[in-house]
Amino acid sequence: MLSAEFFKEVEEVILKLKALKENETVIVTHDDADGLSSGAILKEALKRNSFEVKVIFLEKIFPEVVRDLHSKYNLIFYTDIGSAHTDLISSLNLKNSLTIILDHHNASNGEGNNVYDLNLEKHGYKGETDFSGATITYLFAKQLNSRNEDLIYLALVGSKEIPEGFLSINKDLLSEAERKGYIRKKGSDYLITKLNVSLGEMFSSLQILGSVGYYSQGPEIGIKAAISGIDPSVEEKIKILESERKKANKKLISALSRGSLEKLNKIQWFNASKFFKGMGTKVLGTFCSYLSYQTHIIDQDKYIVGIMDMPNEIPGWGKLEKEYCKISARAPKKLQELIKSNKSIPVDDLLIKSVSSHGFADGHDFAASAIVTKGSETEVIKKMDSL
Ligand SMILES: [Mn+2]
């Protein structure tokens, strides 16, 4: 059972929201399936409360985007993103706009200036296993108005990103949704009753729309599909995106096996810009993970590093001041063992140290990513190899 303390905290924030008497807001959300599910829940809930809502999809927190949004809006939401950067968000919240973060990533200190992070990690739950961005967003929406209960299935769609399955809070939501008829068992999955789509199908559709379709309205289409279902035109869009990605992956794999993978002492790297043109940069990380299993191409004891140029545009927001590249890094199996036994440095540490002033990085022991200014990438690669 969720603690009364958590609900009290949510209630306090909702009172502030109501006292604000604002009817225009922006939601900043992550561009993956959990982020799209969270965005869909909150957008729908706020629309039902007569808000005019804009949604911005981000893969990472760009300070210039945060600064700009906080200068324009009096009410700002972050879903499935933001917890790790409350200090940055607070410091850029110059108008003291009411800012509500609904996330499950590791919480950081630095709340203040009217910024509230309702992360359940502060109440003893784990964001890795017990709840997703969509879970916490749903709990907020339901507390805002109990009629938002019908959005419960989206908490489960977003939570599909957790490999361990539905545990803890999610397990409770799963049985509640089934008991109330919002979902029903179908084989090893559940069907979303009103949309006639399974949780798994909705999850993978949103994943493709958000990542591959990032620069071609994929996330907006995904949010709509999350609420009203996957119609034939959406299905067609997903099919096209999937086949484009498949083609790109195949071409890149064959280029790498013909020698385009540059091998240094500790790093093996490649540039994927021309292969993934027009797709969201998340496809690079997915590809790097896949590559880490292609033992006929890679060295098992070297970090895998992929680079691609990013269009200097955030859809729905505008042009970024600078040009950036995305860097994704992965550890193959053998290197993972070396990291576990402290003989090699974790991938996120390596990337964060190498990126330094050229951009920003985050991640985990075996997988990490960064955004760096264009032109600095060779220096970052060299630094990584030397570290
Ligand atoms: Mn998430």
C-alpha cells in the first residue's frame, strides 16, 4: 500500500495547482514509450480540467530549452524525466513557476523555487522495478480527479519498460485494472479493453513512434494513439518507421563488418550519421546494444561507442543554439565482467569524465549516452581511450 504521506504530498501540490488559477501549461516528457504514456495520461487529465496543454518531447534535459520554457509558462510539468536534474530546473526557474516533476529516475537534491518532485523513491520504492514514469503520473492524475481512473491502462503500458515485470505498486495497479475491466488477460499479455490492443503492442508501437519517428511527428501521433487506439494510418506509419530502421541497421552492420569500426586501445567506435539520418538519436543506443552481441565484429574487451549528428531542432520547440552529436556507449559481455570486478571503469563514469565541458552525459554501469557539441566528438573519443 502507498503511504498516506505520499498522498498528502500530492494533495499539497494539487492545492497549489488549483490556487494558481492558470489554464495554460506545458508538459516536458521523455521521448520513449514510458514518456509517451506519461505525457498521454497527463495531457488528457489536464484537458479534462480545461487546460490548454502543449507537450514537448525530450531525450535529454537541454538547459536552453528548460530556461526558455520557464520564462514563458507559469505552470510546467515534467514526466518520466527531470528528477535527476531538479537542481538545474530550480536554478532556471526564474519566474518561480509552479513546476511539478512526475518521474522515476534517481532523484537529486535541489528542489526549491516552487519546484516539486513527487518521486516515489523518496517513499521507499525503487524506480528501477516498482513504478515507472507513467505509474507516478497516473497516481497524480487520479488524485487530481478520480474520473481519470480510466487512464490506468497507460500506467501499465509505460511500466512495460521494466524488465522484471509488474511488481509492487504496478502489481496492485495491474490487478485493479483487471478487476475493473479496463484490461483483460489475453495469452501471456493483457488486452486494453476499449482499444482492443494489448499492453505489449501499445508499448512497442509507442517505442517506435517516439524514437524512430522523433523528427516526423511520431511522439504526437503516439500520444493520440495511446488515448484513442492504433488506427490503420498509425499502423502504416509504424510499419514504415520499422522498415526504415531495419534497413539502416542492416547497412550499418555490413559497413562495420567491412572495417568501418575503428579500433583503438580500449575503445571501438563508429559514426552512424549517414545511416540514421532523420531518425531520433535513441536508435543509436538500441543499435549499440545489438552490436554488443555481434561477436564476429566487435572486440569483447573494448567499450563500444557510436556517434551520430543530431538535427539542431527540438520538434515543437525550435532551433537549438548549437549543433550537437549524440554519443552512445555500451560494454560487451567480457568488459561487463571487468567492470563488475573493478578492473575497468563503468560506462557512465567513463563518458561523464570524457565529455566534461563539451556537453552532458548520464547512464548506468554498462550503458550510457551523451550529447556533446558538434566538433568535440574526436576529442571525447581520445579522452575515453586514454581513461
Ligand atoms: Mn521511464
